[in-house]
Amino acid sequence: MPTFEDFAQLYDFCLIDDAVQAFFTGLTTPTGATLFVKPLADDDPAREEWTPPAGQTPFYTAFQAATFTKCNPRVSCSLDGIMPYASPPPMIVDANNQLRCRAWKAYLNFTVVTPANYAQHVALRSLVQSIVATMVQNIALIDTSGLNANLQYHEIGVLWDDGNSTGIHVEKGFYGTQLKYAITFGIRASAWPGGFQNA
């Protein structure tokens, strides 16, 4: 019988942040150029001095805070407001005969920061919005394309703009934009330890 330790990875929703980062940093232009780069890990002793290669924008998750404010421009994402998809929650009966929630809704938030240059900021923000629109791709290929190709335990259902603004937050030396997307996700049927029964 599976133990609670076997189920732990199913509740590591930070893996979705990592998958978004992998999606962005895996993109290339038609000429083969990489637009986004993953920064050094928080436990890397060189993280404080790190700078991205020329022409590449660092893409952070919420858990790379040690270098988070060092780079400008930069993009980051975080998954917030996670709650069951519906009330009552969609459930399965696991291999231990216990009820478990199998689907959630949340907000996937992006922060875009650039130097105080309107054209540069709008260009990066528009690029991020364009990429987000492609992360959940062809519904017929949802398990193997887009963001889901970077997820082992979870799968994204839908992702949509949740009321963004064209306004820019102006600070001394930089411009910032918060982009908010509603997202639904669940645990892949194949990921449940020992299998499951439909509730």
C-alpha cells in the first residue's frame, strides 16, 4: 500500500512554476536565439554575481528570491490562490481507499520588469502575453504539448487572462507590470501511487 510519502510529489504545486520556467527558457526564435534564461539556483554561491547572457532575459520562479532583484529586465511567475476546482471538490478514491481531491483552480501570476523605457517594457510584456497564450496548446495533444510536456505529475486544463490592464507601475529606474491568469490543473491519472477508483 502506498504511504503518505508516495503522495507527496502530487502536492508539490511548485512544479508548475518550474514547468512554466522550462517552457519559457526552452523557446527559441526562428534563427535559433534563446530569449529567456534560467538563473542560477538559490544554493549556488555565484548567484549574487550572476548576469544573463547578452540579449537574454532571466525568467524566475517565486523561489529564486536570492537573485530576484538583481536583473533588469526580468520576468517571474508564481502560482497563487490554489483551491479545489469546485465545491464539493472533484475526488478520487486512492489505493488506500481514501478520498483525495484531484483538480484545482488557481492564479498564475507573471511579473514583468524592465528599465524605465516604455517601448522596451511594452515589447517584453507583449512577448510574455503572446507566449502565455501558447502554453496550453492543441487540446487534442494536451498531454504531450505545451506546458503539459514539462509536467510529470500534473496536467493543465485551461489557462485564460483574468482581467489584466495596459497600465504600467512606474518606479524610479524601472517599470513593472503584473499579469494575472486563471488556471485549472489536476493530477495525471497515471501519477496516483497504486492507481485509483473513480469516486
